[in-house]
Amino acid sequence: KENSKTLINKINNAIQLAQLSKNTSSIIENVKNIIASAERERECSKNRIEKAKILLNESIEAYEKGNYTQAIELAYEAKNIIETKNISFTNIWPIIISVITVSIIIFIFFILKRR
């Protein structure tokens, strides 16, 4: 009776491990697609894409060693590097132009007020 219980436990553990392995594998695959897409669309710098690829490779190595938790953490870290929006100059220019315009208007206003 004790042997059948341990056998059932071992089978359940094996099933859980297989599911975890499958989930980890699909997470890694998703992150791989996110990186490939970012590279195609040129959404972020080459530097960040390289960092993400390095983390993804480390994630794959951890997965192959059976360290699924570490593999998932590394994959999500790679995903975050890609998805973190950096402040690009295209977003800053309108702000700079607005500040300069307002400064000029205020400057002209003071000159006119003095006269």
C-alpha cells in the first residue's frame, strides 16, 4: 500500500514537472518572438536587443538544465528589457519647442511692457 502511494506521488510529480517544463518552454518561445519582433520593427536600440538575447540564451541554458524557475525569471527579464519604453528624442522635441516658444512670447511681452 505504501509503495502504491509513493508511486502515485512520483507519477503526480512527474506530471507537474512535465507541465512546468511545457509552460517554461512556451514562455521562452513567446519572449523569443517578442525579441524577434522588436528587432524587425526596430522598436528599441540594438544594445537592448543584444542584452535581451543574452538573457534569453541564459534562460534557455537554465531550462535545459531543468532549472525552470530561473529560466522563467531570465525570460521575463529579457522581455522587460525589450518592453521598457525609453524616452526617445521624438517625444522630447515637442516639449523643447513649446518651452522655447513660451520663453520667446514672455520675452516679447516684457519688452513691450517696458515701452
